[in-house]
Amino acid sequence: MTPTRARQLSLFGVEARPPAPLDLEGLLAGAGQVGRMGGTGRVSIVVDDAWRGAVLRAELELRGLTVTCEPTGEEDRWQLRTSYSALLAPLAAAWLDDSGAKVSPPSLTLDGRRLRLWVAAAGTYDGPRSYLLRLAPRPVTPPEVLEIDEIVFEPLELEEPPPQAAPRPKSEVPNVRKRKSESKITSFDPGPDEFADAEEVFDAGEWVDDLPAVELDPITPAVEPEPTVIDRQVADNWIAVGDALVAVGLPAVLVGADSGDPAYRIVGPRRISRLAELVGEAPAEAPAGVWPA
């Protein structure tokens, strides 16, 4: 009988220490934001799924924080926000500069407790061999654009044209002297006859002045998308987060920065297993195939 191999506790795993308010650095490593007021701080983050909001709310309340979770009004997005608390004052002091901008501190450390919050907020598989830790909310899907073949045009209802007068008999048409054309375009073009009187040639009823007006849609020139401009401080924050991932044995690749969907991609079963070892078991609310395993 083969003995069951006991699970080895990681020095950086969730079992290494009890939960603490400073664990919210895991949210700030991703899309989380921090604010301060007097001697208090507050953390907020937008998540893409209701189950993520429920898991994070329970995790934050476990750390003695008062939390609200409300829908943002777009797709299945939820905003999680703590109340201003003195427990988060050290976090605000470390992550905000004098102008109030979010700045990753040099002492940033990612352990199991912090990574668990990041995974709960924005972790997802990107194929069977890679796992994403998003650095910003997933871009909103633009509305579906119909192809030209799928557009149905309504028939244009035109007013009935006025009745045309009966043509004159050939014998009644006045004999008008016409000058030979001097046009160089074609010898068969009679050109303008300066001696002819239009009213003698054409009956007044043959002139149609009241044509139905048709409004055409204006042509919108194609607009090329502007290149994504990344703030230097935001890029420095991402670099610091990447260094903190390397420090816990999770080297990752920064992807999606130019497309507005930045994330760190952890590639390979061994590294994903390392992440799973650090963050612990999946919460009951997480759907199958989302939590690292």
C-alpha cells in the first residue's frame, strides 16, 4: 500500500499566516484602486463576474473591512468598494504619491494571501497551458456591427409623377434652323442652338420640376484607431508587479498592453501548479475551470 503523500505547506502560501488588511495589495497589483482621506484609506475594484464580487466581499470582511458590492450597469460588471478605514491607512500611504497617483512601492511582495485576492478578482485560464492575471478590467465588447448583406433597406415610396402631355404630331413641330456644332467632342453632337426657342421646341408640360426629394446618408470617412498610449507610471507599476511575481517563483509574460487588455501570462503546467499551491483551494462560488489547479 502506497502511503499518501502529505501536502507540503508553502512558505508563501495562504497557510503561512493569517489574513490581514495589507493583503489587499493583491488587488492593487491588478486593477484595484486606493484612495485616502485623513488618516484612513479605501480600496475599490471592478470585477467582471458576480461570483468574483461575492468571493472578494467575503475575503475582505474576513479582514475586518466593511464592503459594498454593486453592479456598474454594463454587462456583468460589479464594483467592490471598502469603507474608509484606519486599517487601510498604511496601504494608502505606501501606494499613493504626493499627487494621489497609484505607485507600486519598492517593498511590494506577493504571497499566497495577496495572490488569492488577485486570482479571485481577475484570474482566468488562457488555454490549457497558460493562466492570465489581468492588470485592468476586461475591455467592453463593442456592439455588433451588421454586414452590408444583413442590412434591409425599405423601398422608397415616390409620389406619382405628373401626367405628361401627348407628343405633338411631327407636322406641328416648328421648323427651327440649327447651326452646325463646333464641338470637338463628336461630330454627331448638335451642340447648343442659340437660335432656337426652347418653348417652341418643348411643351411646357414636358418639364418636370417637382421631383421627389431623396435624402442620402452622409458618407462617414473611415477613422483609424489611435494607438494606445501607456502612462509611464502605469508601466513602471506593471514592471514592479512582474518582478514580485518572479520573486515567488512565477515568472510571467506581459501581454495585451497595446490592445488595452494588459495581463501577466503564466505559461506551463509546472508554474500554474505553483500558483495553485500558493493561492489554495478554489472557493465554492468559482465556476469549474477558472481557478488554477
